[in-house]
Amino acid sequence: MQSNALRLAWGVGGRGRILEAVIEANAKGLLATKPALVIVSAPSPIEAVASRHGIASRLIEGGRGKAPKAFHDAFTAALVENRIDWLGLTFDKLLAERTIDVLQGKIFNVHMSLLPLFPGFGAVRKALSSGMRVAGVTVHMVGPGMDDGPILGQAIAPILAGDAETTLGRRLFERAVPLVLQVVRAIERHELTLDGKRQPQWSAWAGTDGSYFAPSLDQDLTDFAQAFCSRCA
């Protein structure tokens, strides 16, 4: 395992299960990066997970809808105070442009749709009502707009007869976990960097295997993700 001093923070707007997978993968030696900070916008089970692993967490409440300036000020200050290099998001708030600038654009988000389809909230519900036969998950860079940054990778999942938001959401979660783990590994190994215009640059690209449109997924991360997701059932 290649050592790395990457300081990764994560913004969580829900239960934080994807971040929990990142934390556990690090604990098992599959990722070099142990997150340095978890920021939650409401009380979350991920706070207890972070505490068990010796990871600092901070609650910065932003209310419902558009977050006030005080939220963005506190969020940005937390990143600066903790000397964060990269930020991952499974979040429910748009970040302020000054927050993005603090990290020079080194922020990625997990969105439960095949962007540019269904940006914003309610993506799984929108996919179900669209009449499409497939849905997907996207990991993308974050800009000031709504889910419109450069795409890092995507994965597809079938929409089955009788699907509800819970069943389709579960299938998308299972697709998201290995993809996110691979993105974190790529960042810590400098296989994913940003150029001077904040555009992502991959050192290698493997195309698609029919389900994932991304750099090839390492088997150890795929195996771990499958086991992790089965425990989350």
C-alpha cells in the first residue's frame, strides 16, 4: 500500500453509509487515506462511526433549503482549520463558491442519477417516474452549479418492475460504493489530478465493462464493497 498524507474531509447530509465504507476500507488497509474530518448538516449515525475510528466530526446545521451565509462561513472555516486537501460529498447543500475556491476545486460529489439526467433532489424518484429501464449513479467534480461538474465515473443499474425508491436506491448504493472507493484510491495515488483549469485528469482510463463507465475497478475494492453492502442490507 502506497503511503500518502492526503487530508480528506467528507460532507454528509444523511446516514453516511458511503463514507462508512471509505472509513472501513482504510481500517482494513485497502485505502491509504483515513478521513481527517467529517462534517454533518444534521445529527447522523456517521458521527458515532467516525468517533470509533478516531476521526473528528463537526455538526454545522444549515436548516432546510438554501443554507445561510453562517453555514457556508463555518463550513469553509472547518476546511481551512483542518488543512483539508480534498473533500468528498454525500450532501444536501450546494456549496458556496468561496468554499470551492478554498480547495481549488478539489471536491467530488456522489449523485444518484446518470447525470446530466435528474440533477438536484429527488433523483431516484424522478428516475422511477421517467419510464426509463435503467438508472445510475455519478461521481462528479463540484462547481457552483447544481450537479453540473465534470463527470469522474458512472455506473448503471436496471429499473425493475415494482421498484420503489427504497429498492432502486439500494441497488444504486451497491453501484456507488466501489466507484467511490476507486475514486479515493485514484486521488491518493495521484492517478486523478486537476489541471490548471480545475479539469480532472486521469493517468489511465479503462473505458467501460458494461456496468461501470470509469477507470477500471480494482478487484480488492470490488470484493470489499460487495461484502460491505451485504452487511448494510
